[in-house]
Amino acid sequence: MRSILAFAVTTLKGGVRDRLLQGLVLVGFLLIVSTAVFSSFSMRQPLEVAINYSLSVIHILSIIMTLFFGLNLIARELDSKENHFILSQPIPRSSYLIGKYGGFLLNIFAIVTILGLFSIMGLLLMISGAKGSVSFPLMKFVSALLGIFFSCSILGAIIVLFTSVATSSIFPFLMSCAVYAIGENTQTVRRYIASGMVGKEFPPVFRLLTDIIYCIFPNFALFDFKAYAIYGLPFSGRLLLVSVAYGVTYVAVCLFFAVVLFEKRDI
Amino acid sequence: MKRIGLGILLLLLVALTTYYYPKLQRAYEPSLRLHRLPPAFALKISSFGNKELMATLIFYNTEFYFGEKAGFRKETPELKLIYDALNKATDLDPRNMDCYYFAQGTLSWIKPAIPVLNKLLEKGFKHRPWDWYLPFFIGVNYYFQLKDPVHAAKYMKKAARLNPRSPVLATLAARMLYQGNQTQAGIIYLKSLIRETTNPLFRKKFEKRLHALEAIYFLERGIKRYEEKFGKSPLEIHDLMRTGIIRKTPVDPYGGMFYIGKDGRVYTTSKLAEGWSKDERHKDRKIRKSVPKRGS
């Protein structure tokens, strides 16, 4: 456990050393300014557009950061043989892998929190300047941020899984991008087929294939709580709990297979 | 020293080209088009979980197109493509009020567009059941364009129930129910829109229509006075001037000419319309050529 913690802290420090946080503060300022500019073109719903823009930018940035940071985590170290010394020590490989993932989670948490705080500041500034009484759905906004964090956590676990078998950093990058693209759309495609829009000539094999893909790949749409925050729609705590449970179990499964494969690997 | 001179020269060149290129660009740039978007399903997939942002971006693209086409270039925007873009944007995010508001602002003046516009607004009302604007818009479209006061009053009552504080809604609902003066109801509606809108281009559009309706209302009151005075209806607008009831015919801001229809009501050759399609615009031009006379 101590070694896991040590790896996690080292990974977090790596993020700080890479001037990640300084860069994020700059992005945060840009986010505040650009939110005000972007929402000013709205005719009837500037606050909704501002919340939409803030959450979408945080989502896109977090996914990009996850992809690049996740790859730096282990794959680059394996490429440059930096971690060979550590792995030759009498430390379980599972500790190394899980510790690294823990550090990655801390970094992603910092990214989402910092950007989220900047967004909330920007949105509160907008509301203070608005005419009439405007309410800001803070808890729903935080839930949407939590959804983004869980999406990134799952994507990070997938990167770790592919890294545990890959011999270069390109393979896990491409595979993770593919899994993200599929996972983000499986629900949409499945619902589209279920709606009957595809017609009777749609092969049943494809229908079955879509169902299999839906079950195997992560369903990122489950963590999309943006609409609740944008329009202040009624939000169920049970939905959040189910999503969190799904996310945690999916990450656990990915890490389990990653550890099994990484332990069998020749380095 | 040489480097500073070169730097200043380069800056001057940039300033010079920045000054000149907008003029050249205006002279050579092709006609502004709003491109047809792929199906909503494809847009949803390519948004990677940010369909609300994608819907906003489609709306902004449509809004900027309309602004540049109608406001900057003074050309007729392609309203069918505007509808297509807004319909797809609301398929991605059916709660995006900007899209419905913009659709009402641009398409509600064109009669052939009303069935599809009302369908779009119905979609909005289904997903924004708390928003009084949507039934208000649907009611207005039923009343003024489809001449269906029963449906109009049904929606106006829904709007009044959602916004009980608004005196305008209650007044309009009552007028629609009792089939009162349509022009007066239109003036009330437009004044409420002008009060609420923040967009200068839309405000200009609403004010133009308000001026036209005020002119029609002015003529309608003239006809009423003529009927009271002479016990019969005037055949043409000129009769009102000849008898001294009005001093001059008001100007139609849409470029048409006012005339009295067979039913005794005031019409204009412009139909107060901006084209939904090219065919419609041609039809308008043909009508404008001959001002119909009552009784002819």
C-alpha cells in the first residue's frame, strides 16, 4: 500500500513538474474570458450557453489531457526504458501500475477541479452582472464535473490496460482513441437502431454486434450530466450513484486485467 | 538598426494589406451560402458527447449567416436552409431556446413556412414545458398566418397559464377567442416582441412590421369613419383621400401598395412578406405589378 501511495505521489509531482498546473491557470483565465464572449451571441439564454460552453470545454480539455497524460504515465517510460530500474526492484508490479494510475487520477482530479472552479467564478461573475434574478444550478454543475472526471478515469484505465500489453506508445494511443470514440457513441447507435429508423433490411447480425459492443465498451454517455446543469433539469441522486458504481467497477476490471497482463510481461 | 527598419517595414506592409484586403475581398467573394448539414444522427456521433455545444455552434453559424446576409450584404437569406439547420440543431439539443426564438423571428412572417415552423416549436414545447414563449409563438402563428383562432386561443391560454403575470398574453388570448381586431392584436404582439428582444437586427425587423401594421390600422379606422359618414364602404384607398378622411396614403415599409380587398379589409401588394423560396418571391413580384381594385 505504501509503495502504491509513493508511486501515486511521484506521478502527481511529475504533473506539477511538467508545469501542468501553471498551464491550467492560464487556460482557466482564458475560459472565463471566452465564456463571456461566447455566450454574448445568444439571443435568449446566455447563462445556459455559458454553462454549456464551460462544461464542454472542460470535457474536451480533460479528455485531451487524459490521452496525453495517460500515455506519458507508463508507455513513454517503457519506450525510453526509464522504468526498468524501478521494475527490477523487489516491488510488486501491481503496486507500480495501480500507484501510477492513482497519480494519474490525482492529476485529472486537479485538472477538472481547477477548470471547474474557474468556470464557476466566471459564471458567478456573469450572473452578478445579469438583470433580474438568475439562479445557478451549482450542485448540478458539480455533478456534471464529476461525470467528466469519471469519463476520464475510465479512459485512463483503458490506456493503462493497453499499455500493459503494448510494446510502443502509439498502439495504446490509437486503441484508446478508438475505444473512446466507440464508447461515446454506442448508446446513440443502439437507440437509433431500436427506434426503427434503420428499416427492416438492417441485418440482424449488425444489431447483435451493436449489442455486444454496447456491453463490452464503456458507455461514456452514462456520465454526460451536462444537460441537467445547463437547463437545471431535475436530477436523480440514484442516477449519479448507478453511474459512479458502473464507472468504479469498469475501472476495477480494466486495472485487474492490466495487472494480470503486466505481471506476465517480459521487460 | 537595419533590423528595426525591416521590422517597421514589415509591420507597415501588414497594416497596408489589412486596410486593403476587405475591399478586394468584398469585390471578389462569392455569394454567401448556408450549407446543408449532415443528418442529426451523424452530427450527434461527431459531437463526441458534446451535442449541446454542437447545437449552439450550428445556431451561431446560422445566426451569423443571417446577420451577414440580411444585415451586411442586404441580400435575401435562404430561409429553407435556415430552417434545416435549426431543425437539426434542435434534434441535437431540443431544449435550445435560441433556435426556437430565431426560427420564430425569421420564419413566422412567411405563410408557407408556418406548418414546419409550428412543428419545430411543438418539439420545443415538448422539451421545455415550462417555457411560455413556445405556446405563445405557436398561438400567434395559428392566428395571424393560418387564420385559425380556435387553435390559436388554445395555445395562447397555455402560454397565459405558464406566465399569469403577463397582461399581453391574457389580452391576446381574449382577442383570439372572440375574433376581435386582428391588426390591433398584431400590434400588441409586435410591441411585446420589441420590448423583449435584445437583437438589433430582429428589433429592426419587428419595427418594420409594426410600422406596416400601424399603417393598416390607420387605414382600417379611416374605412370605418367613411362607412359611418356615407353609409357604404369605400371602393379604394383613394376614396378616403378624396373625401378628406385621410390626408395621404401611408407608405408600406415592405415596398408594396395598400388596397381594399373584396372583403372590405386593407391589404398590401407586398403581403408584408420576405421570401420562403425563390418561387414565392417571383409570385410576390407578379402580384405587385397589378394593384387589384375592389369591385373590378
